Amino acid sequence: MATESWAESVDLQEKEATESINSLQLKEKPEENGATSKTEGEANNKTEEDDKVVWSTTQTSRSSSEDPNSPLYSVKSFEELRLKPQLLQGVYGMGFNRPSKIQETALPMMLAEPPQNLIAQSQSGTGKTAAFVLAMLSHVDPNNKWPQCLCVSPTYELALQTGKVIEQMGKHYPEVQLVYAIRGNKYRVELCPADRPGAEHHQTEAEEETLDTIKQYYVLCNCKEEKFEALCNIYGAITIAQAMIFCHTRKTAGWLAGELSREGHQVALLSGEMQVEQRAAVIDRFREGKEKVLVTTNVCARGIDVEQVSVVINFDLPVDKDGNPDNETYLHRIGRTGRFGKRGLAINMVDSKMSMNILNRIQEHFNKKIERLNTDDLDEIEKIAS
């Protein structure tokens, strides 16, 4: 979306501005005239080029902050905002000199008691991220051992980027813990009443459209080895651009990825215990087509759009912690195919009476019949691709 790109570019500019200031190596609280103290050795080691960079950056930031018409203009110091000492250390450690106009205006309101609601708008690179991060960290009471601040970002990457700013500003505030409630992490924030027990579910038009564009089948098997054999038969009968295969456990996913690799497939493995950066790298490679098969647990049931995914296979049907069908996850899983106006194919592996019962309940929930597929009949498999 355009708004996501805009938001990312804004914070990127803010980040670049911070890195530029950090290059000056401000290690102490600036003096009133904006200069920083250096040791005699540091001063002697400066090059002429260093002088030019320092002078240019200082001149630009100072002239902007002293110009009343600039959005960087401010008349207060961070001390006047009565920030906690730990946060002041973090602010000066990041190279900030004095609050910008958005910070000077917004922070007193965000720090007020009782708290006030606020909508703040300012142009790129004027310190908006720093403003709301400082406000969040200021409201945290380390004596209370529960979540106290929630920052909602429009994208996964933006959440990580904001988190890095929080880590930098909270560097001297070790009692405060930062947690990412992002896909794949065990920390979840329940906001939607429809997700709570006893809430009534209404099938939406979007659900109906998703189900209408995806052909769904199930295959009867007796064990995981038979599931794998059925999978090989499917690959042998139809052309699959890229496929996503969902497993219930990391152990099964690892086993399946190994078996597929031995069969000559280009396989990527994705599961919840991987670091965020590792998961992002795996998804990027899959999106670029470097791997044709992605074997994953529920960590990838949502939020990945890959145009070339033509088949989704539920090696294990999705269930909740109580063993009941997880209808929402099922919808999100099969919704990885049939995107961008194309038709998709979803195949479910059933290996017991219990999993057959799960499948029947999924059919009832969505009021959609899922046809049986005999993977021993190659002609029948070929028909589903037509």
C-alpha cells in the first residue's frame, strides 16, 4: 500500500538522520553552544575532512533548529521536558541536540497526567518516531511486571525498525523489556472479540471469494510415509510453479524438507524457532523463486503473497491447542494460493479418523464440499490441474 511505503520511507529518513548525527561520535551531553567535548588526543587526530563534515552538519542542524519557521525549531531542552535520567542518556547517546518542534509540542501532551489523546503530524525526518518512543518509555513503570505500552505498526518491517529505536533510546533503561508481538513469536495480543471463546462467527464475502477461487481436495493416507508418497505422485503428474506445505510440528517439517530435498526438490524450511532475520531471508529467497517448495509450520500461514504459489498442501490439518479444527488458520493457509486473480489448488492429507473428523468439521464450517483425490490414479490427478 502507498501508506505503508510512505511510512517506511519517513522512518528510514529519520533513521538516516540519526546515523548521520551518530557519525559525529557525540558521547557526552552537548554544551549550551552545541559543541561537544573531546579529549586532546581526539582533537589532534582530526583530519581536515572531519572538520568539514562536523562543521557542515552542525551548521545545518543549528540553523534549522534556530529558525522559527522550520519544523525542527524548538526553544526547550530535553531536560525541560522532565524526561527520566536514563532516557536523557539514551537521547544524547543517539546524538540528539535538542527537541524538534514536533517533540517539543507533542511530548508534554503525551507525558501529561492524566494522559491525553493526541494526533500529531509532521514532515519527514523531524523526529516523530523519537517522540512517541520517548513517550512510551516515559510511561513505563519497571515495578509493574506486565505489558504497559503497545505500539502498532502497519508493516512487519516497520515494527522491527521502531523496535530498534526503542532499544537505542532505552539502552540505559535495562529494566524495561521490549517484546515483538509479530508473526511467529509466542507473544500474541488479542484485540478482536471474534477470536475469543463463545464469539459468534459470520462468514464474510472475502472468505466466500477465497473459497470460490480455490479448488479443495483431500487424500486418504495411513501414515506420514504414505502422505509423502502421495505428494510425490502429485508432483509427478502436474506442473507446480511453487508450493507451500504446512506441517503441525517442526519435527515433521524438518523430516519432510529432508525427504523432498533427497528427491531433488529445491526446498526452503521455515519454523517458529528461527530468528526474525532468518525467517525474513527464507521468505525473500522463496519469493524470488530460488526455492520452489516452502515447508513451514503455522508461522507462515498469514502475510506472505507470492504470485507463483499455485498449490497449498496441508500435510497436517490445522488444529487449535484443544485439538479442534482451526478454521481461521485453514482459510489463511489455503489463501496463500489463488491470489492476484488466479485460481488455486489446496490439497489436504488425512491419515486418521480424527483428522477425517477435523476435515468434515471444516467443510461444515465453510459450507464447502472438499472432494476426495486418489493419488494412485495419475489421470485423476491431471484432471484437477485443468
